[in-house]
Amino acid sequence: MPRILIVEDEDAMRESMAVLLKSGGYEVDEAADGDEGFQQARQNPPDLIVSDVEMPGLGGYDFLEKIRLEKGLSTIPFVFLTGRGEKPQMREGMEKGADDYITKPFHAGELLRAIESRLKKHAAMLGQADKKLEELRGSISLALPHELRTPLHGILGFADSIISGADTLKPVETAELGNRIKASAARLHRVIENFLIYAQIELIASDEKALKVLRQDKLADAGTLIGLLAKKKGREYERPQDLHLDTDEGEVGISQEYLARVIDELVDNAFKFSEHGTPVMVTANSSSTGFLITVADSGRGMTAEEVLRIGAFTQFNRRLHEQQGTGLGLAIAKRLVEIHGGSVMIESEPGVGTKVSLLLPTVVL
């Protein structure tokens, strides 16, 4: 039975609504203001919230904002009650994440229909998220076994060599085997992390409320972060001289964690699929339409068909190239940019190289 939280400072109004909703088959919690409503929601999360706008203490807009920022409550459908004189102000409520509003005075049927409609839409949204997760599980079942077993076999094999040769191995040989175990463990960690973050991204992408919260993130000095990450990747591949860097500062609408993930994946691909001595170019500059980041290499490249097929668990020409990984890197970077309101363009030609251009929204202060 769906649970509805009513937040209304007028006792008579709140009580009459509670009676109406209970008769309609709903469980009902009541609160007299936003502060009380927020505490009730945290203790016993409802399936939907109906709230007045004008209330003493924590008003409706601030109450909604707290709900949308609270983990575990941010996706709850939220319906405002408003007087006719307040109707022009409802744009603010919708911008803060309200799903609907009902103008006082209202008929009993109007309230019940609005609640039923919002609950159905929310259930449909959850169903879409479940479908995406099920599709993801199917893809994982094909790619995961190999990508987990390969580094795991390396870890077990090298560890067994250390154990069986403990009495005869020289220190330098033991250190070499230890380094191989570490490298295999790092590969295994990256595979698991990529699967988890891709699942998280797809769930966020199917949830409008989660997207609104996500897009409130911002990062100053994006150019500095990009430069540091690109240089680190150049050192990891022992190709610092191949890196050509041109970055400006800028404030972008994405968190440091997610931008770091995007840059790490793109620059890693650029070094991984190009030869030592060929350039890897990374630029980051403000433009009239956003913050433009490009990562370009002169490496293997892809066909136009392969570019169109880019997605989770997609790899190309694996029989020709001993490619490690699941193909998730570029898919993760692309989806992260898209769910933050940005765009991605990929230009590639076999044997010539690949250029990935990202346009991220800038933060308007």
C-alpha cells in the first residue's frame, strides 16, 4: 500500500486530506511544516509527498530542496499545494524538482487523480531502470567471466611460483613476480571498478531526479586537473615526451571525480592504441558554447562502423590485437559527458588515429 506524506500547516486541511487519502487506500503520514516533514521522510520514506508552499519554519521550496539533496529521498515524487495567488510562482518549484502542483481549493477527485498519476509515472520510471539493469546484467554475463579470470589467473599463477620457489628464488626474481602480481591485481581492480561505475551511470541516466542533482556539481580550474592527469598517464606509459598539452582554466558543470574518470579513460586509450614516439595531443579551452576538451592520437584508429558501435563491452578486432579490457572505457567517458548535459564527437580513421572532442557545459555564476 503506497505511503503518502502530507505536509500542511493548516490542521483542518491536513486532517481532511488524510481522511480522503486513507479512504482511497493509502497509508498516510502527517507533518505541520517542512522541518517535521523532512524528519518524518528520513525516518519512514514515503512513496509520494504532498506539501503546501507557504508554511512557518521551513517553507515548501526549501523543504523540496532538502528532499532532492538527501540520498535515499531525492527521487520521491513531490506534489505542491498552492493558493491561486501563488500559482505564477510555481515555476520556482518546478525548477527545484517538483513533479506537479494542485491549486487550492481543489476537489477530492483532483487530488486522488494527481497522486495516482504521479505514482504510476514513478513506477514506470523504476521499471525502465530495472530493464536497463537487466540488459546490463546480460552484457556482463558475456564479458565478465573472461575479464575477471585473466588477471585472476595471473595473480594465482605468480603467487604459486613464489610459494613453490621460496627456497630457490633470488630476491630480484621474487620482486619481479611480486610486480607481476601487482599489475594483474591493478587490472582486475580496474575491470571491477568499470563495471560498477557503468551500472551506476545507467541507473542515473534513467532517473530524472538523480540527473538534476548530478548536474548541480561544478569544478573550478578544470584545465589544471586535465593537465595533471594527462602528464601522469604519459609517465605511466613511459612516453612523457609524446604528450602535447594545451589547457586553459575554466569552470565546468561536472564533479572532479567524474571529470577525472573521463580524462583518465580517454588519455589512457590514446596512449594504449598508439605507438611510442607518436604524439598524443590533449587540449582544453573555453569556447562560446562550453568548455571544449580534445584528446587525439596517431594510432590504430577505427572505421566509421566501429565508431557507431561504441558502447559497453564492445571491442574491435580482438583476434588481430591482444586488447585487454571490456571496451567500457570510452563508453563510460561518453555517457558521463552526456548525462552532465555535454556532447561527444569521435573522429577516427584506421591507421591514421582517433580524435575525441568533448563539449561540457560551463557554470554560469
